[in-house]
Amino acid sequence: MATPQSFKLAGVIGWPVAQSRSPVLHGHWLKQYGVSGAYLPLPVQPERLADAIKGLRALGFSGCNVTIPHKLGVLKLVHQVDPVAARIGAVNTVVVQDDGTLSGFNTDAYGFLASLRDVRGDFKAGSGPIVILGAGGAARAIVVSLLDDGATEIRLTNRTLERAEELSRIDPSRIKVVAWEKRNSALDGAALLVNTTSQGMVGYPPLDLSLDGLPKTAMVSDIVYNPLETQLLAAARKRGNTCVDGLGMLLHQAVPAFEAFYGVRPHVSNELRRAVEATL
Ligand code: ATR
């Protein structure tokens, strides 16, 4: 029987939370690494978020992940916000520090880059123009990750132009907003194409995009993971582009969180991938 001090508790706060794959992911690693601890789904209504976050310390939690709809709300509830999370404007991981204060992080940016490097180990964001479709929360984390990795030109296109313009303010000199109607021609000479929109997700229509202008050397990433092989990825793969599916980002964003909660840096294995795939 573990002593209370060595039993580490964490979980994911969301509303609803049943759809979150985090308990499967972290549960897999807890078992694999023989960690004495638990990872729980924690359904928390928006009006109870402040109480729940404050309660982490009292309950002896190491920290928690935060998912929809709390990623923005939790920013104001932690004592320290990591600079990356501050630029993204959202927190997906809260860590209870030794002194009892709460730190907010965002591991989505790390997870996105790691998923690209899983597929192409020498990927560098500065290797050529990048096209990003969409300007929601996921796009924001991805834009920050690519800027921090040295991107020189990001072509950002979104159905609602104003949201793309707003997002481009992070770094107007490196982010060029392209009208949604011009998205096909934005692919000319691109080194990376990323879909962050909901188009192509199960229950949604496929993304309306012609890949004709995209170089065959470009990587294509779709953050949709249900289905894993979206029509965009199938079309890109058929013409020879290297493809990255959305599961990689989901798996890799959990790595720094698990390390912070349990003190072990976990590995994203094929076995883990299969375990999470089985829940899709
Ligand atoms: P998330 O935070 O997960 O990124 P979101 O904020 O709802 O989710 O963003 C979803 C993205 O999909 C947005 O870029 C959205 O475009 P709008 O800003 O115009 O809403 C995009 N999207 C949703 N439906 C779309 C459609 N039918 N065609 C093109 N883009 C669409």
C-alpha cells in the first residue's frame, strides 16, 4: 500500500468530460511505468470552476488537465501563467507547485510540433511557407508553436476573416491573412498545410479544398482525429504528400503534463496509439 505522500493524483476538468481521452492516455502510462497514482475524469460545471481549481491543493492533487469549456476561464484562476500559455490565451494543464501555488501551462503547442517530428524528425517550421486553415483555439496554439519554432511565413485563412485578422495580431509581420475564397491559391509553394477547422470530422462535411497547387514535398497535417484518415489526408497521401493525423497532437500534448504530475517523462508508443485509437 502506497503512503499518501507517494500516491499522486491528477485528472481532467471539463464539462462534459466523458468525451476526453486523457483518462485512457494517462491511465495507460500509469500502468506502464508502475506509478503509484490515479488520473480521474472530473466533471466541473463552469460556475464551479473557481472552487474546483482552488480545491486541487486541498485535495492533494499534483495538478490537472483542463478541457472544453474551461481552457480560457482557468487562465485567471492560477497564480502563474507560463509565457506560451499566455500567448495562446488558454491553459490546458494546471500544476500545483511545492509551495502550493498553481501554475498554468499550455502543452498543445508542444504536442503539435512533436506530432510533426514523429513523422519527419528534422521538421523545421522555418523551412518554407505554412498554410493554416481555421482561426479557433487550436489554430492559436499551432500558430504560436510554429512562430516559436522559427516560421518565417504563415498564411492564415479562415471562413470568418475577422477571426484570422485577430489571430494574426500575435505577429503581423510573419502572419499573412488570406481570404477564405483564396485558400486554394495560398497553397502555392507551401511546405506545410494544417487543417484546424472542424471540416472533415465525423458528422461534418469534408473540407472544401483543392490540393492541385500544393507541392508534393509539403507535409499535410489534420488535427481532426475522428476519423483518423480524413478526406483531406487521404487525398494528400494519394498524391504523395507526407501526412500527419490528429492523434499525434492529442498523444504528445499529454507528455509534459504526465511528467509534471507524476515525475516520469512518458514515451508515445504504438501500443499507446492503438489503445487510444480503440476508443475512437
Ligand atoms: P477550436 O477551438 O477547436 O479550434 P472553434 O473555435 O470552434 O474550435 O473553431 C473551429 C474552426 O473551424 C473555426 O476556424 C471555424 O471557422 P469560423 O471562425 O468561421 O467559425 C472553422 N469552421 C467551422 N465550420 C466551418 C465551415 N463550414 N467551413 C469552414 N470553416 C469552418
